[in-house]
Amino acid sequence: MLFGCTARTEEYELVRRAGFDYAEFHCRDVTAMEPAAFSALERLVERAGLPVRAMNLYCPPEIIIAGPGFDLGNARRYASQAASRAAALGVALMGIGSPKSRSLPEGFDRALGMRQLEEFLLTTADIFGRQGITICLEALGACFCNVLNSFFEAGQVVRRLRHEYLGLILDLYNMEWSGEADADWSEYASLVRHAHTSDDEGDPYLRSYLREEKYSVHLRRIGILAQSGYDRGLTLEMDVPVETPRAAMSLEIMRKAASV
């Protein structure tokens, strides 16, 4: 298993110093960079040698995944820009979470919302697939949005769409919020392409380092992931700034859990 950490582009070097196998940048920020700044980032990644294996925080709120204002043309244009930037950095996996882009107002037709989401996924997977990049659907806790809060529901969507470049993220933090972190998810194991874990600092928008007092919980859950045969990436997904010593401690917990 490979171990990574989310980071703002200016935190890239801190992730490398902490000993992670890869960094995971924020797609919406990278896509919005001016060309000169992005060229500098490309040179930094090439020089430092730490892969940028994945990206999270896919799109800004104005790119609608499901809900009022859904515009497949906007989604297609954004995906083309994002895929080009991701490919230039060597990204292999793109996480699709973006809760503000998939929150339905009261009274909105949920069946329509799901059809929009599926159109969005297929279109986005087609565009990223041309660059050899797999998009990964992420179920989010109800604290974040009201569409696809269950890993198992997300699994059903991915299985139904059957796209070569569409998979799942298994996010242990979101699954904990949904009461699924200790459920048997093996039915969808073959669809999992990426994984996230984290704790928080008292608020779901402050996802943070793994807490030592939850060591036994992480040991069990990450251990199950490893024992399932999963050998891809597990990312420490955070909203707080990267601090190398604390990140290194979380990485040690992740590695120990995966080796049990």
C-alpha cells in the first residue's frame, strides 16, 4: 500500500519531508492557477521527485454535479481544463467529492438529481479517461451534503455505470459519519481505486491528523483495508495546514495498521 497526504501546492515540500509516498493536491486550486504559476509547480514536482498521485477537492461550487443550474457544457469545459493540468503533473486518480456542487434544495426532484450526477460522472470519466486518469466517486457524510451519503449507494452507481475510468473512493472518515466504517464493504472491493482517512479537530470541516487515542480504531479499519488485498493509495485527507512532525506521526500509524 502507498501512503499520501493532501496538501496545498505550497505545502508540497512539507509532505515530502514527512516521508509520504505521494502528495494529493486540490484540483480546483491547481485548475485555477495562472499559467506561469502552474509551470513553476510542474518544475517543482519534477525536481523534487515526490509523485502527485491523486487530487481531491475536484471543482468549485459553480460547477454543478447535481441540482439547480446543472450544465453539462460547463462540466465538460471544466473537466477538460482540470484533466489537462492533472495529466501534466502525472496524476492517476481524481476524487469526486465536492459537496457544495451536489447539495439539493428542499423539494428538488431527487431522481432528476441522480440522473444529473450520472451524466456528470460519465462525461467527466470520458474526458479524464483520454488522459489515462480514473475518476473516483466519493460518498460524503450528511454533514457535508445530501446526495450520495452512503459508500454502498456510491458503489451501486459505479457498478451500474460500468465505465473503465470510473471507480470508488473508500473514505473511512465519511463512512464513520454515515455509520458504515465498520460495515462489510467487501462486495464493492473490486471497485475501490483510492482511499482516504482522517480525524477532525471538533468539526467536519477541520479534518486533521489521526488521533493517537483512536489508534486501535485505525488499526482495525486500515488493517481490514490491507487484508482485503487493497494495495493502492491511502491518503491522509486534511483541511488543516500540513505540519511535518504531526504528519509523520499519522503516517506511522497508517503504516503500522497496514502491516498488521
